[in-house]
Amino acid sequence: MRRAAKTDRNQGAIVRALRSIPGVTVRSLAAVGQGVPDLLVGWRGRNYLFEVKDPDASPSGRALTPDEERFHRTWTGQVRVIYSAQDAMQAIALVEKMGGTP
């Protein structure tokens, strides 16, 4: 049996900030496990996968787990590690500005 999903302490604030943007949808994927990123964010017809890390955690606490490393290495879409709501918003803005993937 899989243990309960653990989320970084800053994830709630990031989710609230993203949801405050009109048109943004956010789903937590933390319970999926197996290295799947923490958040699925939708905005303007695009999807974003974000792995949330706590900037105040120790370096080992901020490191990707082996499952997360494997996911990032093998996923053929985009996935980004974020530490704050600002990181997420910048990733979304970068895609919009460049018309591509972050």
C-alpha cells in the first residue's frame, strides 16, 4: 500500500496564487506518486507540469527523488521544477511570449 502523499510546505501558497489568476486551473497530482510532478496547471489551452520544491529545505530536501529524476528524463513533454508562485507564473509567461515550451 502506498503511503499518503507528502507535499512541500509552499505548495498550498503556490496553488492559491495560481488559482487567483482568471482562467487558470490547477490540479494536484501529488497522490499519483511514481515521480509524477506535483501540479498540473492549465491556462489558455496549454498544460504545464510543475514539480514543487521548497526553497528553504536542505539541498537534499530540494533534490529530485530517483522517481522524479526518471520521470523528468523520460517524459517527452515539458516539466519544470518551481520554488514559488512567481516561478510558475514566469514559466507560463515565457511560453506565451515565445509561443513554445518552457
